[in-house]
Amino acid sequence: MKKIQVFSEIGRLKQVILHRPGNELCNISPDLMTDFLFDEVPFLRGAIAEHDAFAAKLRDCGAEVIYLEDLASEAIENGGVREAFVDEFIGETYVTSKDEIRMLKDFLLSIPKTRDMVLQIMAGNRRTSFPKREYTSLVDFVDTEYPFITNPMPNLYFTRDSFSIIGSGVSLNHMWSVIRNRETLFGKYIFKYHPRFQNSAIPFYYDRDIPYNIEGGDQLVLSDKVLAIGISQRTEARAIEIFAEKLFAGPDGFETILAFKFPAKRAFMHLDTVFTMVDRDLFTIHPEIQKHLEVIAVTMKNGELKFEHQGRVLEDVLQKYLHLDKVRLLPCGGGDPVDAPSEQWSDGSNTFAVAPGEIIVYDRNVVTNKLLEDAGAKLHVIPSAELSRGRGGPRCMTMPLFREEI
């Protein structure tokens, strides 16, 4: 029984999950930017305006836009699990003062609308928002120096990473960073309790409780037989092995995972920050990774995983596994030593396909965008002054739920 459907990166998009930036972006301070995985502080009003333009573009292209905050609140209400969700959330926040746990739980459960409660959890809870109280533990004296009782989740608008739809299944991921791992809790409740998925017998190809890191930005569905997964700063090789065992034993018929090994550094945090699929034979690539890239094909035979080194000529690997006569790799920034790293930093390589050869891109990457147009791609250009400050582009901000077959 197959239901949710993502068997390619480029099939016409029909449904997609987004998260509209919220007050979590107002809770990024310069002292905490590194912990929160930001390099700058975005301006919330500008980020919302740009994100709304992005959502409007997706609708113009024929896609239904579904917001993560709506799915999460509807799932919690449908399952009648409001208190269980709050308990599990608090259990993952490192709040250890018994008084604070009680105060936080009472506060969250006192919010009348579940959607508002979900948004409050996403935004984080400043210590100054709660009344002063007498200290009753040693923890109280120490923790008061930190501005938050619970941290915000400012990376949530990169909906790609915490869970991934692959074929008819879900990879409920274990995130690299502590600040982001709580995001996967929303996916757990959505796929367990939301009416859209509750009785779907969805195969889970990964679970958030597995202790190895894997993130959606590293998982690309190149065809109905082949995935590409980055071994990166955010995804571990052992996680890919566990994922592969479950995927190959599942109902979707995937046959090969191309594991892309490239330098583990912040600028290349995920595979989709350096490589995305634009059309059947056209891909973006950041030229700096090509000299370091190694590809290992992972398959399964007689119940055992097999591994075969594919060398470093990416065109040859893609031609072989996607059964193409030729492959075009379009270098970010044209490969120029200044434009390439500059536009890769602002996600020139991170395109998002709404149909074969039809992609959404940031306006600021003018060199790469011109090359994509020259290569025959149809571009939908969106503003990016604030959204790009979080180090993620159009693909990072989306989680497709349904794509037409190609």
C-alpha cells in the first residue's frame, strides 16, 4: 500500500511542507548565534515577507502549501495527546529544576489553542517572561544566568532536514546538533497522529532514536531506483548503512544509494548545499567539492550491504546509474574563484525543482542564475536578503509530500 510519493527530485510538485518563520528568529542573540547555527541575525518581518513570496510562487506553480505548524497542531489535537507532547518536549529541553518543569508545563498547557502552543514551543521561552520565584535547588542558582528556559528553534524554516519523504516512506532523522534534534519531535507526532497519515502503514527508513546523525539536506531522490546521500558535517556513514538496510528491505524498490563523501565543513554542511538536480541530465555543483569528492555505491545482495567505490568523475557515475547518454554539471558561480564560493555561501547551488527543468532560486546569485537560464532551465526567482542569513536556500526550505512521476 503506497501513499505518500516522492520518487524523484524533479517530478512536478503537488504538495509541499513549509514552516513560516516566526518569533524564534527574534530569539537569536549575537552571543548565541553559534549555538543556534546562525552567522547573522535575520530581520523577522523581512524574512516573513520573503517566505510568503516563496509560498506564493509554489502555489503559482500548482503546489499545495502545507505548514508544519498546522500539521503538528492538528496531529496533537487529533490524537488527544497535548499533555503527552508537552511532557516529551520538556523531557528533551534539559530543564532539570522541578519548579521550572512544573511552571513551564502549566504555562504551555494553559495556552488555549494548540497551534499557539506549538508556535510558543517553536519560539522558545525567555526566562524574563515568567514571574520571579524563590530558588529551591542548586540548579536554580546556576540556570538563571542563561536567558532561556527553553531554547528557540530558529532553523525550523529549513523544513527539509528533520524528516524526509522518500518514496512512500519517511526518514525521521536524528539531527547533528542538539538545538535541532527537538525539531524531529514534530515529525514523530505528525506521522503517528495526523489524519492524513494515521492509517497509512508508512514505512520508516530511519528513526530519531537511532544515535547516528542523518539529515534531509543530505538525502536526494535522483530516481525511483537511486538515491544520493552526503557523508557530510551533518550525516554519518553508519547512519547511511542503517538507513540503507531499511530502505532496501522496504516496499519502494530502491536499488542503489550513491554515498557522496566530501569535506565536512560548515560551508558544505549538506549535500544539497553543493549539488542539486535541475533536470533529468542537469545538475548544479560547487566546483570546490569536485576535487575532493568520492562516490561509493551501496547496494544489497542476499540481505547483505555491498559497497563499491565509483571514483571521482561524477559525470560518469551519474550517467551509469541514471542511464543517461550525457550529464551536465553546472558549476556554481561559473567556477570563478570569487563568484563560486560567494554564491555557494548564499545557496546558488541549492535550487528547488517544481518540475523537470523548472526551478526556484534566490535572486542574489546572479552569475549562477544566468548560467542556469543559458542551460535552458526555467527560473522562478525569489527575494533572499533575510532568508539566506540562515545559510539555506529554496531546497532547504521545502519538504515535498507528493511529486508526479517522471
